[in-house]
Amino acid sequence: MRVPHLASQVLARVLGRLNRDWHQRHGHGSELVETFVEPGRFGGTCYQAAGWLPVGRTTGRGRNGPPARASTRAKDVFVRPLGRQWRQRLCS
């Protein structure tokens, strides 16, 4: 079975549910989602095709790593706004 643009379709469906599920669980919506892509293994093309914005690269320190040195591979960071006024709401 072949489905054209499968990754973009899956991402769109997940994002469609994410804000609703987040609101149901936490009592408020979400303005922005993020994901991390390991550039040596993946290009992030499905995220770019689905309208995600590349915002930079991590240092490779990791969430629980030592503060002064890299302990994991650096990853590209992509974000996707979930609403029209996401910037105003995040900056307020």
C-alpha cells in the first residue's frame, strides 16, 4: 500500500488531536510544539514539508547530561505553532 505524503498526513492528524488532548488533561491549550531530529541520521524533511520551522541546533548536552560538556549528539530543533496568536500568547 502506498500513501502519498504519509508523514505529513500523520503529523497533521497528531497535531489536530494534541491541543485538544492537552487541554483535556492539563486544563489549558498548548501554543507551540517542538521536536528534535538527529541530523546525521535524518534530514527533517517530513517536518519541513508539514510546515514545521527549523529554529536551531542543540549543544548535545542532553536533558540530564553534565552542564559543561556534550554527552549526546547535537540535534536540529523544529517547532510548530498551534494557533494564530501563538507569539503574542507566549510573549505575554
